[in-house]
Amino acid sequence: MNAEIIELAFEQFRGAPAPFTFVLVHGWARSRSDWDPVVEGLCGIAPAVAVDLRGHGASRQGKEMRLPQVAADVRALIERLGLTRVVLVGHSAGGEVVAFLARQEPELVAGLVVIDPAFGLADEDHARIEALAERLWREDPVTVAAEHFLKSGPSPLPRTGGPVSATPEAIRDLFIDFAFAPESLHFQTQTTAFFAGFPVPVLAFYRNGERAQLARESLPNADIRVLPGGHWTHHEYPGEVVAAIADWLR
């Protein structure tokens, strides 16, 4: 596998003194601006860094979009910034990135927070995800991703450039590789195996009881919260998300 590391675009935020820094990782086809609704609240707890994954936002495109490589970019940024202890926060596919990094580097990670993560989908969803992957090959990935977001419960966050902030290649390749590459943790059977004996405390937010129940089966030691709404829980309920994270960290 190509070991190329992309120097990610990022934004650093000053925060309350704390023994850790939040590292915020957005989801598929989005950018670090997705954290705008919660970053001020999180900085009342600790400093924060929001990143753009490769091919997303202001970060350049990489040759590959496999999960280990995308996570390695985030790890390299943490090292470059001299951070020695972090709480990783990921939304959607960003939840897969931060989970993979936490599994690889548990001594670096004080905690893992995931918001409606893309991992742990029901095994029966395989055909639906395959169909979407086929559309990403046949059609314009930007259009396909934008349509998918509408079905997921659109983000209420205004975006002047539309709902998608990634290159067509990144949109297509990240979706397909995260779902179907050998290291994938996308579906419930894979998620259960991945989180067995997981070495880092986990807080997980879900948008409905059905997803939360699947998570309880796959993440038996996680603190699981349900906040009704769409896919962007941290946009719809920013105060509740920040308060829950603060409570969990205590």
C-alpha cells in the first residue's frame, strides 16, 4: 500500500487549559467547516484542531483513499503540531477515521467521540451501499453525494458552495474504499470484531434508537446517546452535544 502522507489543511482554536486537545474529523464529502456549530463550545473545554481530510476542503488529493492512509494523515498532523494527548471526534465517515487511529495509537488518545458514525451499518445494508457505489462510478460523484445527503436529513448549516466540499475522485474513492476494502469496519460484523477489546473509552451519538441498538451490540462498552434528528446531530443539537461531551469527559 502506498505510504504517501498528505499535509492536511487545518484550523487550530485556542481553548480552556486541558491535558488534551480535541481533534475534529469531518465526514465523507465535507470539510472542517462542519464543526463550526460546536467548536466554540468545545473550546470551553479544551483547545481544538479541525482538519480537512485528503481531497476534502482545502487539502490536496492523494493517490489512495484507503482508511489506513487517511488515518495516517491525521496522525502525521497531530505529530507535526506536537500534540501528545488528544480526544478524537469524528462525524460519519470521520468516525471510521478516528476509530482506526485510536485503535492504532491508544497511548495518544484519551477518548473517542463519534457522531452518527458510518461504521456499524446493518449487514443487510450491503446491497444498498453497493448500489450507491455503482452510481458513484457511473454518474457525477458530486451530484450523487448531494442527493444522498438530502436523504440523510440535510444539514441546517448554510453552505455557500453547496453541500459537497470534496473532489469527485475523493468522493468516489473514499466511499468505496471505506465500505469494501479489506480493513473496512463499515458493517456490523466488521464493527463488532474491530471494537472487541477496544483500548479507548468511546462516546457515541446516534440519530435514532434503531442505530443505537445496533451500536450497543457492536460497542458493548461505549456510552451511547440518542439525539433525534438527521445525520448532522452536532448541527441540530450543538449545545446538547457539547454538554454531553463535557459530562462524559468528567
